[in-house]
Amino acid sequence: MPIAAVDTPALILDLDRMNRNIERMAQLTRRHGVALRPHAKSHKSAEIGRRQVNAGAIGLCCQKVSEAEAMVDAGISDVFIANEIVGAAKLRRLAELARRAAITATVDTAAGVAALAHAAANAGTVISTVVEIDTGDARAGVVPGMPAALIARDIAASDHLRFMGLQAYKGGVEHVVRYADRQLQFAEVVAHVRATLEALRPFGLKCLVVTGGGTGTSSIAAASGVFTELQPGTYIFMDGNYAALMGSERQEPLDFEASLLLLTTVMSRGAANRAMVDAGTKAVSTDAGMPIVYGRPDIRYVRGDDEHGRLALSGEASELLLGEKLLLQPSNCDPTVNLHDWYVVVQGDTVVAVWPVTARGAFF
Amino acid sequence: MPIAAVDTPALILDLDRMNRNIERMAQLTRRHGVALRPHAKSHKSAEIGRRQVNAGAIGLCCQKVSEAEAMVDAGISDVFIANEIVGAAKLRRLAELARRAAITATVDTAAGVAALAHAAANAGTVISTVVEIDTGDARAGVVPGMPAALIARDIAASDHLRFMGLQAYKGGVEHVVRYADRQLQFAEVVAHVRATLEALRPFGLKCLVVTGGGTGTSSIAAASGVFTELQPGTYIFMDGNYAALMGSERQEPLDFEASLLLLTTVMSRGAANRAMVDAGTKAVSTDAGMPIVYGRPDIRYVRGDDEHGRLALSGEASELLLGEKLLLQPSNCDPTVNLHDWYVVVQGDTVVAVWPVTARGAFF
């Protein structure tokens, strides 16, 4: 079946490009001697996760317990939940999951440690645990240095938790436009990690894992000397927001290919300078910016309504036909994938498989 | 089971408030002698759709063929697809659906008429069809007046289509803040309809249906004298963007209650003035603005990350506890509902049912 026959809107995954992305990130981490633990929140796919592990990843990251359950059910044996899990119901599920796979949890408060230890005790298990430090992103994490070390000590003191190390992730630095600026800002993250390692020393606590680094900082984190493990997600697809960074740096740091596009159909031609497609905000996320009309600089996606995408046309695009199909590159892949039930996997122009979005909607 | 025991993030649907909204819109349309055809794109729920029909609605609107299929499968016998359907695969499905339910389709081009007639002929059926006119929204629709009348004539000339009337919907007017301004802008929509009715006269084509009007213009469209049918969706839930209009007009026009809220849990307390909840853009749409923290003016939802919502705290909110639950009112219900698999239905503080989001992800 050719791509042109696929009904829309549909996620089109280019298998060869994706496989090259998998291989490139595996090479990058091998070269620097750090472990690779790709983030499954981007793809939510058991099939893709297995391919990442087969290419050398030590396991996967997930954000949610239900996402981790879906990956373990699919045969992934080592999952790090890179997000604080709060609430008795979720902690019970997390502890049960730790009985059937290698699960690592994240905490950033003493109360979080106590609740996690309680759930582990109830399930009769021991849960590997990292402390998340605040990297200045004003999101999650405890203050680096002594406050973080005190939480690590609490973990180590529990019979049902095993202190593994630190998470230091700073989303805000991933999309800084200039590579040199990204390096500079990431140096602060490294300084926070070092301060915390320093604070841990008097307690005699060994940090086996320092995890962090996304697609935009993968080569920086790999070369930092303090990170033992990277957790990039988007490199598998490369979305519009990362693609925008690539113009200024055609070297190693972001040498990944756009493997995920959204096929959409022109469903209305109102005037010479505008058209509508059948992919609105229920099919493509616009929270982080409008999608790019792939390979068509003469067409701009200017607004997403719930069910409609509005296009502004210029030049040749004024000849766009009703029923014509276009490809969109989402600004942000993660929430876009979460809107879909499957990937249409292609090689060249031919559909070769359909893969479910295994953990779609898994936000518990 | 009390609401407090529901795991998060979860859509909480207040049954009594929703039932009052259903009754109020039914009353409004009855009073004006117009038909009510609520838009199912907002709730995507067979259970809610059946309640709307039981309260007097003549059927439902849907935006997509797959959404209509889900509603027909659930026992709704009359569905208007208020959106141009383009592409052979979808038209085939539409024509098949018209063999087992009363289906009305929408077109805005001569090519659209030909393709729809072809699909109807292949399925051996006759499809009721309306012409969508461009109301100045720069979205879909043919130019009102003679261009619209020519398309109506094409429909009437087909053995496999039945000309029913016009759709005139203008999304842009629904959220105009002042009611008087909304009335003024809606008068233009009415003028476009009148011009088209005038143009139809020489062709001897009778317009049985003039459909349009959303939640924000329901009372205006009902009183217009030209609309025979209203298609409001959001009144069932009332989202934050509509709620924002209500301050200035506590009279009939938007006398609906917030029946749909999103329960979320505080998952991190970074500093006195901030917190994080477990509902990010994969659980609540932020395309049309941030959600409101319901009943808590001391807390603002300032940003949605993929998995996290960032809160800014003031006053008493600085005492917010890890694990505490909050209710969010989405800015836009439709894409938010589409992120969820079910509604947790409550009366007072008690969970009384769980309803599936029947047509979640139905974007074909």
C-alpha cells in the first residue's frame, strides 16, 4: 500500500530514518562511555522501545506508572520512572511493578521517600530510588547540595529502598538556540550535580547513577564527566522545535532526521490564499507552536482549531487541490503522538507496518 | 466511592449540573420554536448524546465520519456531519452509514457535491446534504448568495443527494465578550443566510434546514428568525473560555453551569510560591489558554508541560500539601475530553458511574 492511500490524519513513521536515529544516539553514548536510557514518553511504543534496547539501550525512561506498566507488559525489563509518583494508588501500582521488573523511582522530598518506602514494604519489595535535584527549571526537584543529600540519606536508611543516585534534568536548556549557549547553561546543571556529589560524600553514599540530558544536550551531557546515563526522547523522531535548532549546527549535536510526520488532507479551499486541512488540535499538538508544512515553504499552518488546521498559501500553493495530501512536522512530537492510536510505518513510499501507540493516554 | 479517592488526572462530570444544562438548552430552543441538535464533538459520549436526545434534541452533530459511526453504533438515529468530508475512503464510510441512520452531509464546492453523489450512488443510497456558507470566518464554506445557490442546485440535480438547506456557523463570534457585540456580529451571519435564501428562490429550491449557532450565540440564533436548528456543544460542560464571558451577562444567554472539571494531584512542592500537578498537556488542552484552578483564586495554572502543570501560589496557597488534590476548569473542553478514556460521573461528592469517551480519537 502506498502512503498516498493512507486515510488522514495519520502519523507516518519513516522506518529507515528512525533506525538511523536509534543507531546515531547509541553510537554517541557508546563513544562517551555513558549508558543510554531513551525516554518512552516521546513514542509510547513497545515496538520502538524494543528496538532501542536491541540497539544497546540499558532500558527505558517513563514519566508515569501506567506508561511503565505498558512497557514492562511489552517485555522491557528495566524502566526508570523519571518523575515523582504521588498518591497511594499509584505507589501501590509502582511497588507491584517493581516485583516483576527492574524499576527505579524518583523522589524529591522526605515525605516522598516515606510514602515510597511504605508502598515497597507493603509489597514486600525493595525499590531502587534516585533523588531529583532542582536544576533551576522551577519545576520538580530538591535544592542541590545538602538538602538533596539529606533525602539520599533517608533513602539509604530505608530497608525497602535502595539509593541509586541523582536525576538532574533541565528541560529549559534543551531548546536554547545556540549550541555554545546550551553548553554554558548546561554547565550550571553540572555544577549542581557536583555540589550534590560533594554533599553526599560525608554520608558515605555512593552515586551509581547520574541521569539526565535530553536530545538537545545529549552530546554535552555525555561529555560532561558526571552523567552516567542519558535519557533523550525526541531524537527518535526530531520534531519541528528541535529541527529549528539544526540550522545553526550541522555537526554532531543534533544529527538526527525527521522520522515522524503527520499526513493530512486538504478539506476546504476557501480562497486563493488559504485552505483547510483535516488535522486540528485533536490530531496535532500546537501547545508548543504550529506544525511546519514539510517541504512546502509556500504553505504555513497558521492556526489549529479543534478539528481543522488553517493554512496560509503563497506562490504555487495557491494551486493546492481539494483532497490533496500534505505532510506536517509537529512542533512537539510527544503530545502529538499521544493523540493517535497507531503509527503507519513506511519505507520509502510504501506502508510496511502499523504499530500501536502502546501507552497512549497512559497518564496515571 | 468519594471523589477524593479517584486517581488523577481524571475528568469529573457533575451529573446534576450537566442535567440542568441539558434541560436549559432544551427549554431555550423550545421557547423559540427551533430544533436542537447538540454537537457531540464536545463530549464524544454515547451516554450524554442519548440524554440530550431524550430531553428533546432531534439528533446530534458530529465533525467526523468516525465520530458519527460511534454515535450511530450507540443508538443515535439522526446525525448531521457538520464538516466537509473529503477523500474516497471517508466518503465510502459516510455513504454506508447513511444506509443505517438518518445522516446529513455538508459540502462547500461543486467537486464536493460530485464526490459525495458518487459515493452515494455506489452505496445505492440517497444522502441528505446541506451547503455550508462562508460566514466571514475564513475557514470553510462557499461564498454566500449565488455561489452557494449554484452548489445547492448541483445537489438538487443529483439522483443520489437530497438538498436540505444551509449551514452557517461562525466560530469567531461565539466568544466575543460583550453580548451586544455578539448580537451585532451575528447579524452579519444572518444577512449572509438571507442573501443565500434570496439567491435560492429563482431555482425553486426549498430550504428545510438552516443550521448553526454555538453556545455563545444560542439565544441570538434561536431568536434570529432564519435558523431552524441550533448546534451548540460546549453548553453541556461550560469551559473556562465561556465562563469568562458570563461575568458581564448573568442573564439567559449563558445560563449554564460548569459541569466538567479535571481532578489533579500536587506532585511536587518546589518553593513556597510554586507547585506542580500531574496534569500537563497530555491531560488538559492549553491551546486556547491555561485552565482555571477551580474555586482557588490564590492558585494560577501558569504553564502546561507534557506531563506537568506548573502552579503559581499566593496567600494561603503557599500551604498547599504534596498529594493534595485540586480541580481544574479547562479553557477548552473539546480537545481536553479527547485526551481521556472515561468520565468519572459524580453527584455531590460521590462517584455514581464511569462513562467511556465513546468517540475518543475518532478523527477520521
